[in-house]
Amino acid sequence: MSAFAGLTNEADGGRRIGWGIVGCGWVAHDYVAPALLAAANARLVALCDRDAAALARVARLAPDAHA
């Protein structure tokens, strides 16, 4: 286990960093979440926003992330 909780070793030997997004506005929805989901070395693990509708919009892009 890595000393950094967000860093994991995948079965294929690649390393992926777990990311969380705080604030799920249009920048997170249109740019940040899609970029993290497309990156081979990243995984989106958590989402946070006090606006439930904004949180739900981004959560639809990343159903495996904790919201």
C-alpha cells in the first residue's frame, strides 16, 4: 500500500492517482471531470458540492465516485 492514500497500483502495473472535486459547477462538469475520466493515470473517487443539483449533474458523469 502506498503511503499516499490516493495512489493505487493497477493490475497492469500502472499507477493511478485518485482525485476528488470540491465544487461541481460548470468548470467541473465541462472540463475537470471529463479530463480526469479520460486520463489513463487518474481516477475520480469523490465529489462534493452543497448544491445538490450541481452534484447530481457531475455524479452522472462519474457514477463510481463517492458523492
